[in-house]
Amino acid sequence: MILEILGFAALAHLGADFLEQFEWLPSKPFKCNLCSGFWYSIGPFLALYGLKGILVAAITGITSEAIYKILNRL
């Protein structure tokens, strides 16, 4: 499960970073790492873990935001 969380968090960070170049897209939920992490992972995690998947998707969003903040410090 930890690898799935980290994988989806990294995917969400890459997706949000890619979508930042499109000015016509709204900031939330497309360019926000926290939002993207949640929305990219909610479907697969609900399918895999049932209602517990909501919690896992929330953890994924927070992890994606942490990745964003760590990379901005570098």
C-alpha cells in the first residue's frame, strides 16, 4: 500500500506540474498537488480498498503536497 500511495502521489505531482502551463485551466483541482493527488487516486483506491480507499486517497493527496514542498526547497 505504501508503494501505491507514493506512486500515485508522484503521478499527481507530475500531472499538476504538467498542467500548470495551461493558463485557461482553473487552479483547483487541476494544478493543486493536494487536489490532484486525491482525485487521481480516489477511483482506484475505492475499487481496491472499499470505503477505506477514501482515507488512502486523502493520504495520497497529503503526500503529493509534501513532495511538492520538498522539491520547492531544493
